[in-house]
Amino acid sequence: MLSVSVNSIIVTEMPDGTLLRQRILWVDDEGYDCFIIDIDDEKALPVYRQFSSIQQGLDEKEQFIELVDPYFKVIHEEDIPEKHKTGVIKIGNIYKKLFLLKKSPIYLTKKLDGG
């Protein structure tokens, strides 16, 4: 069985036969929660998912891991500009903050109230 991690592309066949391809952008330190994004929609935003739901979809053959990444590019780490490395760290911190916000009572109250 293939392992699932950050940058894995998870594919789900939709009822109309189209394929939804989503990349795992971030997984929390405990491996319970993650953010994913549709890689075929230029306007897509990250979406929160429980990591276990992805694993369950794979176990039940409702989803599969795409082995060929259409955006894969080999880059030597020393060729990556420092500002890009810093940007990746900042983005990771943003996902972490979004995750923590999602778990806050204020967010839950607003969502329950329809706000």
C-alpha cells in the first residue's frame, strides 16, 4: 500500500464520471487533519478534511493515489531562492492558524448560527 503524505494527489471518481484530483497541502503534526486543494481548478481554495477520511476512501477503493504528478519538477534545494523557502514556511503557518481557528468555539458558534 502506498503511503499518503503532503503533496500526494488523491483522485475521486465523481458520479458523472469525471475525476476530482486533490493535492494534500498540509497535515497537522498528529496526522488527524489536513488541507487539500483541487489541482484542476485555477480558482480553487484549500479545503479542510480529516486525514482519516482520505485514508478510509483509499481503503474502500473510493479514491486512489495518482502516481504521476503533472506538476512535478526536479529542483535542487540549493537552487531554490530563500524567499520561496520562507514563503512555504509562512503558508504552512497559515494552514496551521486556519486549522486552529476552525477548532475555536467562536468559529463553531458562528457556523452553527449560520453566520
